[in-house]
Amino acid sequence: MSETVTGNGTGADRPKSLPTTMTVAPATRAWLAVVALGAGLVHAALAASAPLPALIVLTAIGAAELGWAAATLIRDRPPLLRASLYLALAPIGCWAAVATVGATTAAGTVIALPPLPLAVASGLDLTIAVVIAVVLRRRASAHDTGAVRFVLALLLSSAAVSAVTVPALAVTDAGVAAVDVHLQHGGHQH
């Protein structure tokens, strides 16, 4: 979209381009998508063993993160970018509230979910919020930095997210069940 801006007394009109949306660099989008994918997988794995209220919340959060990750990879601008800054922090606030309530009740705990996966998912969500905050703060238009930078960002983000996500998934009931099923069927026999 462009508007015509009238010159300052010279009588000359010149077109000035006013961007209507801010695009995000492909490497940054790759990083955001992989981190959201990791957080979504951890939340979905936690949902498998959670009591019904937590199951609903964890499934909704996990599905939203997985959908947002896919949409972020295929679009020039992650969906709901500004709102995603706050939405990424919402699960962290939920877990802090649950932990506070659990620590102050007579029963001791409200929800018995493993702390490592919750901490990893919270760290990944915090990473999403920080990256979005930096992107919004810069307000610079994205430029295509090439395929090499995109692939490197994708590889590095995948390695970093895998390094924290796989151990967190292994601690969940879904991760333990996956290992048990694998061992029941003979392990690595070929």
C-alpha cells in the first residue's frame, strides 16, 4: 500500500511506501516455529497423564502451540504476533498459580505433574516471548537472508530444542509408556 505525500512547499508529490504489516525474517520464523513445536509436544505429552481439568488446559495449550508453529513456518509473519507475546507467557502464569495454590493447601499439591517437563515447556514459552519482544522492538522490515542462514537457523534451533525437549518428554508418563512398549516388543532386534 502506498500513499501520496505532498512535498513541503515545492509542489512536488512523491509516493511514500507505508508498510501495513511487519514481516519476520525466515531464520527468526524457523526459530520461533521449532521452539513452539517443542513446547507444544511437551504440553501434549503432559496432558496424557493429567487429571481432567489439567488435561483440557494442557491439550488446548499444546494444540495452540503446535498450530501456531505450523502457521509460523508457512507464513511471512507469525499469526497474532503481538498477542503471541502475551499468549506465550500465559502457560507460565498458569503453572505459577497452580504451584502457589498447591504449596498453600493442606493437601500439599493440586496437580501431580512432573516438574522437569513443566520447567522445559515454560522455558520454551519464555524463549518465544523474548524472541517476539525483540522482533517487535526492532520494528525493522525483514529481508531474505538466504537459504543457508535459514537452514542453519533451522538446524541450530532443532538441535537446541531437541536437547531440552527429549529429556523432558522422557520423564512424562507418555514417554515412559513409549519406552515400555518398545521394550515389550523386543527392543532393537532386527
